[in-house]
Amino acid sequence: DSTCCSGKVLINRLFFKLATQDELKAAYRRLCMLYHPDKHRDPELKTQAEQLFNLVHEAYEVLSDPQARAIYDIYGKRGLDVEGWEVVERKRTPAEIREEYERLQKEREERRLQQRTNPKGTISVGIDATDLFDRYEEDYEDVVGGGVPHVEINKMHISQSIEAPLTSKDTAVLSGSLTTHNGNGGGTINLALRRVTSAKGWGEIELGAGDTHGPLFGMKIFRNLTPRCFVTAQCGLQFSSRGVRPGVTTVLARHLDKNTMGYLQWRWGIQSSMNTSVVRDTKSTHFTFAMQLGIPHTFVMMSYQYKFQDDDQTKIKGSVKSGFFGTVVEYGAERKISRHSVLGATVSVGVPQGVSLKIKLNRASQTYFFPIHLTDQLLPSAVFYATVGPLVFYLAIQQLVIRPYVRAQKEEDLEKQRESSASNIAKKKQEAEAAVLLMQESVRRIIEAEESRMGLIILNAWYGKFVTDNSRKHERAKVIDVTVPLQCLVKDSKLILTEAIKSGLPGFYDPCVGEEKSLKVLYQFRGVMHQVLSGDTEPLRIPKQSHRIDADT
């Protein structure tokens, strides 16, 4: 409603959340002097001044009272309305209010958790493209259509799982999978019941059935031994026509330092093995080293991944794995292509496996995997096309499809945001214009005082979206004149703006909702011209020597 909106505007606009009580008192006195109705004779200005004066007084009452301020910080304006949303005892300490808020949040999260299924799925499609590189031309001379390489799908796997929270501690997980390979296939279905026994651990019972392996019964437990060490143990019984096949897996893990984990794994059953690995994960890198002794697989593996600190979360990776089965070298990259999608490609070169290209798309909680087997031999041409092909294809799709789609989606979201906030922005604009009219007399006196001491004079100031890039000349600048509001904030030849969104300053409003904004100021100090361009949330302090405009330029 309008009252709630005005309350938020006044508090966000007139004061900063981190201001001290002394700063609040000083700002309150200054704004009261500026907006006091008795200082304006014009009836229209007097009415506007009275409205703003009341808003300032209401804001100060909230922010000067620790309890009311804590309620507003947590619940917003509706937490202050007596007839509105009822909260806890209103005279608790800020710490008690925050604790109560966190408790209520936890209860809401638990209720939301009970309604959430958290679906996860994987679709894998294996493609045999060896005919592209391993074919003999003479074998196809007498065959109709023999000149066209034969590419086929030789295997497919689909799996899906959903979670159903039963209580705050109990969760049921239902999963199933279907697999087909060269015309033969099968499926499985599993039901797991997981219970959180304490803050240190949980246990799980799993029941499964399938047409290839038969019934399955398993148990799994997780336990934190110390704050830096945990253990998982899993055992299972697989029933089949050949009898009962038991299996046991145990993993012991420990934090070696802030970014490094060490793992010891022992597995007994169908494929018995012992494995040790070290994983180091930092903000920019991910490193893994693993060794395994087992039947039939014994190997040594090392992988490294570098994470670029860009908006697309680009990663490049490489790994080497060598064992009784041969040696495999893999390298690849992945990149975020939209808000919920990550696309990756990996080239695998090994002996005796040959050359393969693996393409993976993660879309929210779904994974689509396409392993493409190119050749059984180590052919340079296959390695070249596996490396260059996906890169060229990605760049083409990025330019022709992804970027236009993302740009159109962003413009559509921006337009919706503008439409939904149009009435609110119009009201803020009206309030800002009224505040500027009320500032005129105070600004005149401030300028006279600053001129007498050769102090700080704001010549021009603009706030909004500036177009400085030549590639964006087609875009229109959207700025408002904020010379008067900035000059009104000058005190003792200084202007200090803290780290906050500048559209919340008195006399300001947002001229371009959802777009990047800046503040450009041209000012004079001690008779010398200065200029500065500041980001929307950047702190600003003027005058500064670095803002000076040299006479030569």
C-alpha cells in the first residue's frame, strides 16, 4: 500500500542503514530545517514541505529506537504497523528479535522443504562415429549410399530421482533408470529412506529391483567423527540367479587444511579395491590426485582445473590417468551459457580406448551427456576435429543464438520490471522534484557561503545511465540533473557519500530501473575545475586532487 511504500522510501532515502546515532541526529536536524513548513510561504511548497517533514520525523523515530530499528531491519515497514503483520514482543532486544526471526525462518524452510521434491535427472546418449575416421573407401564402392559415413546411437541411459521429505528428519528418495546398449536393455527402481539421527550423522536404507541384476538391499551411514573428519560406510546384498553377491564400501575423509581434503576408500565385493585421493579446491583452481589398487582396475590419476573469475564462470581442465587398462589423457572446458545452463566439452585420448568427444549440458538439476566415440586408434585428424569442432560450433551458436536470446530475454525482463515499478517511480520522481524545490533557498545560502571562502561549488551533476562506449552509440543516455541535491549535501567545503545506492539520496530517483547507473559531477574548488564519475554504489568523497582537470587538457 501507499503507506508501506512511503515508509520504505523515507527510511531508505533519508538515512543509511549503518549510520551511527550521532550521524542520524545531525541528518535529522538538517533535514528538519530544510523541510520545515514554516520556512516556506508558497502554499504549494508549504504542503509538500509538510509531507516531507512528517516522513523525516517518522524515519527518525524508527531509526533512533533500537527495538524499532531492529524490527524494520528484519521485517521491513509491515513489522512496524500495529494493525498489520503481528511479530514477537516489540520490546525485545535486537539480538532476541533476530533470534526469533531466524527461528521463524527455519520453520518456514522446514515447511517449504516438506513440499519440495528436488528432482534430479540424467540423460546420456552414446554415439558411435568411428565410421568418420576408420572406414575403408574400397569397402563401400559397390554399396548404395556407401559414400556417406554411418553414424549411429549405440547406447542410451536415462535416470531420474525425486525426494519426498516426510518429516524434518526423514526423507524418502525414489529413483529409477533405463539403459539400452546395442539393442539390449533393462531398468532398475530404487527406494531409499534417509533419517538424520543427529547433527553429526544420518543413516539410510535402500531397496531396489531390476530385470538385469535382481533385488537389492543396502544400508549406508554417515558420521562426523571430529569437526575435521568424517566417515561413510555402505553395505549391500545383490540377489541374482548366480546367488547372493555382498559388497562393502568404507570412506574415511579428513580436512587437511582449509581447502584440501584427503580420502581413504576400501571396497570389498565384485570389484574389490583400495583407493586414496587428495582434493584441493580453491577459488581459482581444483586439483585431484588419486591412486587405486584393485581387481581389475589399478591406476594413478591426476587432474587440474583452472577457474576464470568472469561472469560466465569459465573453466579449463586436464587430466592424466594410467593403469593396467592403459593410459588416458583428457582436456576440456566448460562455460555458463545462461542463468541455469552450463555447457562443457572434453576430449579423451587414450590407449587402447582411442579418441572420444564428450559433450555435457547441465540445465538446472538435469544433466544431458553425449559421449561420441570417434576412433579406436590414435589418429591426429580425429584429435584435431574433436578439439576444433566443438570450439567453432560453440562460437557460432554463441553469436547467432545464445547472445541474441540472452539479450532479448534481458530486455524483456527489464521491460517487465519497468512496467511493474512505473507507478512507484512516478511517485518517487514527484517526491524528488518537490524536495529539489524546497532545497532552493538552502542551496542559495550554501553557495554564497562556499563562494566567500573559495570552497566547493557543484557546477553540474547528473545521475543515471551514461553511454560512453562507441559500440553502444545507438543507446540513449538516461540521466537526471542532481546539481541542487548534491550542493545541498555540501558541508564545510566537503561532500561525502557513503557506500549505498544513490537513488536513495534526497532529491534523487531512479531514471532507468534495472540498468547500470553512475553519478557524474563537475565541480569547482578553490577556483579550479574538477570532474569525477562514480558508480552507483561506490562511496564518494570530494574534493580530491585526483579529480582536478588540468588546464592543458
